[in-house]
Amino acid sequence: MKDFGRSDHPGVQAQLDRLAALSLPQGRLGLDTIRAMMARLGDPHKRLPPVFHVAGTNGKGSVCAFLRAMLEAEGYKVHTTTSPHLVRYNERIRIAGELISDEVLAAILEEVLDACEDLGPSFFEVTIAAAFLAFSRTPADACVVEVGMGGRFDATNVLEADVLAACGIATLGIDHERFLLAPEEGTPQEPMARIAFEKAGIAKPGVPLVTIAQPQLEIATIRAVAERVGAPVILAEPAPDLALALPGLHQRVNAGLAVAMLRAQNALPVSAEAIATGLMQARWPARLHMLAPGPLVGARPDARAVWLDGGHNPSAGAMLGAHFAGQKLHLVIGMIEGKDPAALTRPLAASLASITAVPVPAHECHPPEAFGPEAKPAPDVPVALAALPDDGLPVLIAGSLYLAGEVLRLNGEMPG
């Protein structure tokens, strides 16, 4: 089951119900449908302020958060579209700095679906069409656009060179194998080269393509794709000397990419002061996020630290293993079927004092035994937390962004 969100607003819920009825035709790849949708809607993607387009397996959402924060610190109005949402569908579309309102969201989804439903679009294609249509109607200075999956055939890749300020590629890893590694003539055969090939598919002629340092095979693939389309490649360095709001050494890599993207483009000047301020103001919930005092974790100032992370692939597991190295913690984990439990449990193994497996709401998920013989079951996160020993050790809740969204809702931390 997919999570299309629920809304207390009847107009939004009516459109979410229509979205839930959509299904991506099996095996369909390409940009023909999104291009046809854009044409019916008056090509809104051609009337956007300068766009920062970000791909990657891990970290692209954090890069988008840094970009938005730095641009806003300079005083710019910024449209943003990211995915997935954690609690409310509205989180996917931010207009001139503000989450899209229920009234505007209901109207824009209805307009897109009425115009394009017969084309058989996917959930994500409708979402991106709605975002670009909304962006085209409200003045702003910049857009930050996160790729949904891959890059070459992602709906966001309808964007053309004349609206792009810079493109970025964050950390690469194996994910969405069924789609991104599907056999196709003329594409690289080695899995990581193929991933890099797909992500680099966002490159456009004359638009700076900024990437973090990648392994040799991946960077060679990125350079080859960029050379074919005529995109200059820029290597970003981590941001070692700047204070960051988002914890974790990996965020220095993400921040470095965001800063390099701003410095590579010529559309919008951004001062060193705005860069420093933005890096300290960026917020990106459910990514190595320490939960605030609230209904789920309690309100005592001496309460144990409870961390939340939605990562679910080997790259995310490596990051978590590095962050928590040398300390013990309790892991509360829920992971949907099709993901590898060992992607998280293996790199965290030396830190684990206990493992408690919980369901992922509204999704088919792995049973407790998938996380090892010591894993204990719990019916939900509140019960799992209540059953932990009172030993003061920190807790990590991880394994799924869907689970992370439920945790934020239960703790009263609605992304805004």
C-alpha cells in the first residue's frame, strides 16, 4: 500500500482520493507523459524563476534544505518541491517560502487532474505538474527542485536549460533497483555506473553540474554524460569550517554541495554572510533528527535522547553507523518489504543494546525475525519506547520515512 496522505480538508481529501486511484503503468519509462501534461497546462515549467535541480540517492533533501535556507537568508523568495511528505501532502510544495495552503492545493490538484487524468499519469507526475503550475503563478526569485527517483526519467527532468541555474548530484548508492537497474540497451552494465548514469541524466547544456566527490567509476560516468550534453562539471568540497544546523559529518558533504551550487551559478548573488546564516537555519525533519520534548518522548528535561532517521538503504546505514560509533543505543526499527534490514542493522551492530521491531503504518513490512534473533516485537512505537529499560541510553527510531512521519505526528512535531 502506498501512502498518499490524509487531510482534514475535504477539498484536499477529494483530490488525494483521485491521486490514490492512479497507478503507474508497469514498465513505463520516459518523459512523454509529463511533457504532454505540461503542454496541456500551458508549459508552466518554462515560466519559472532560476531553478536548482538536485539528484542523488541520499542527501538530496538535505541539500535542498540548505539551498533554500541560504537563498532565504539572502532575502530571496523560494519555491520548493521535495518528496516524500512525512505527515501532510502539503509538505511537497512550498510556494515563496510557505507550505501550500489547503485551498490552493485542492484547486491546483483538481485543475491538473481534470486536464490530464486521461493521459494515465502517475502520482508523482501529477504532483510535479501541480508544483510547477503553482510556482508559475506566484512571483519568486528561485526554485529548489528535488528529483524523486533517478534523474533521467524523473518527472522533474522536464525542466529545460533556460530555467536552470545549477544541477547537483549528492551521495550515490543502490536503491529503487527494480526501476533504476532495469536492463536497457546502451546503458552501463555495472550497477553503480548505471546509478550514476541515471542521476547524471539531469545534466543540461551549459548548466553547471555540481557533484560531491564520488568513486572513480561513478565520477567517470557523470563526466561522460555531462560531456555528451555540454554541461560543465564542478566538484564540491565538504564544508569543514562552517557551523551547521543539521548534525552528522555527512551533512558537511551535503552543505558543501549546496554551497558549491550557489557559487557555480550566475543568476542570484548570495553573500558569504547569507551562506553562513542559512547553514545554521536549515531544517530537514526525520534525518538524524533529535526529537523535541513532546507527547511521545516525554517532557522531562532529563529524558533520554531519542533520535529519528528515515534512512533505509546501505548509504543511510553507513551514515548512522558512523554517527553512533563508540556508543550504545536502543534501536526501534520498522522497514517496508523490499528493503534490506541488514542495510541498517549491520553497520549499527556494534552499537546496539537492543532491537525492537515495529510495524510501518499502512504498509507491508518486515517481521521482527528479519532484524535478527534478538529483535523483540512491539505493536507500535509508543509501546516500544515504554518497554525499554530505564538505563539512560539513547534511542534511534529508523528504517522508513513512513514510520518517521508517524513518529513526528505522535510527538506533535508537524513539519512546517
